[in-house]
Amino acid sequence: MNRSFFTAAAGMALLVLVFSSCAGGMSRADLAAEYFNIGNAFLDLDQPDRASEYFLRALDLDPDLRVAEFNLARAYTNANRYPEARGVLEDLLQIDPENTIVLKAYAYVLYQQGFSREAEDVYRRVVTINPSDADAWFNRALIARQQGDLEEADHAIGRARELDRTAADVSRFYALVQHETGNPNARQLLEEVHTAQPDDLETMEALARSAFADGDYAVSRGLADELVSRVPAEAGYRFLQARVAFIGLEDTDIGVVALRQALERDFQDTDALRELLEQVDSETRDLVEALMIDFGFEDD
């Protein structure tokens, strides 16, 4: 994912204070602030476990230092200690259940633990509290698409795009969802994203499929070849090459080679293979079926 689920508190200054020789005269609150700033320094150095030690020291001295509690959750999250992060965030939500920064952090942790639907529900809460939160709409769209709910993904990414048309990740995801929902303007959107982000393989593949659907087989072939050159081990790209060759270019020799290479790389999409069989002529169908049988697919 290009945009992080975890949004840190904005504007938090990082200031590392050095203990003075008269530290013994400091109040517990002042000493807690010292530990808090040291914890922030370790977070900045990407040492979350060390950071968590200092945040815990700060909280031991000042249990009401909520920002240290939140940053403790950040440290646990960065260290992949999701159950601990979840516990801290749930404690914070008991105190402030409508804090959208904490809610988004909580949604991220739920997602990382495999609770996608629960995470989506939390993002729904966020946009109910703050309908202008483009990040929450975006992340809600990501989860919906992963769950196969393209209608919800389309709605959510549409709202994110209305709120933030300049974000590259929003534009990219919007184009992909439009392609998957059959929007007639999807190809133009994909081309714009591909021009801006030429190394994004998912966009390149979607554009290749869109060009194929439009009958622009030369464009589709060029993109498929580029995908294979970049990731030779990806079976799906080889199959795309085969499909363009068989159906678009009517070049059986290239199609057979590409299909064999896809199957050698463990291509397992039986629905795509059956669709290919329905789209080719009888002679080509015999060749495809023979290859499928060679690689363990049943002759049905």
C-alpha cells in the first residue's frame, strides 16, 4: 500500500533534552517529559523497542501523559507488536472514543492482525466523525477492494478523490477501481497514471488489459512484454502475453510458448484458462488443452 494506515499526530516536535546535573530536583512530570523526548528520538532512529522502554518510563512517572501513551502504541506498531499496540489504543479510546487519530491507528493495527472487516468498521466511524478525512476514505476503499466489494470501493475512493485530487496514490487507486468496475473512462485514467508512475506494475497490467479490451493489440502486447521483462517469474504476465498472442495477434506459435512459460511458472487460474479456451478457434483450443493436460489440469 502506498498510503500508510497509521497516521501519526501531526506537528509533534522532536526535542531531545539532556539530563542536567541537578536532575534530582526535577518534578516527576518534568522527568516524564525527558523520557518522552528520548523515546521520540529512538522512534526517529527507527528503534521502536528502545522507544517503548522510555515511553513506559514516562508513563510510570506520569500516567496521564496521553501523548506518551499514543507514542507507545506507535512504537509497538512499528515493532510489529500488534497485540500490545491494540491494548494501548483501546485504553486511549476508552478515554476519548472519538479521537480520529487514535481510531485510524487502531484500524491499522486491526488490519495487521487480520481483522479486515473490523478495521473497515473503524474507518466508517472515522468518516462519520470527520467526513473530510481523505485518508480514512482511501483506506476504507483499499479494504473493500481486497474483500471483493467493488461497489463499496468505488464509493469510498470516489469520496477520497473528491477530497484530495492531488494525491498520486488516490489517483492510482481510483483508476484501478474504475477499470475493474467497467467505467468507459478507465483507460484514459490509467494512461494518466501510467505516464506519471511508469514503474507501477499494477497500473501497467490494468492498462494492458484495457487496451486489449479496446482492440489495441499492439499497445497491449507492448505493455505485456514490458511486464514480463521486469518480472520474468510472474506467471500472470506470461499468461497475458499468451492471451494477446492467441486472440489479439492470432499468432499461435508465440501464444503456445508464452502459455507454456506461464504454466511452468505455476499459473493456476482455471477460470482464465477456461475463458481462453472459449475464445480461440478449434485448432488452437486443441493445443491449449494439450498443454493444460501436460501440466496437470483435468481434461473436462
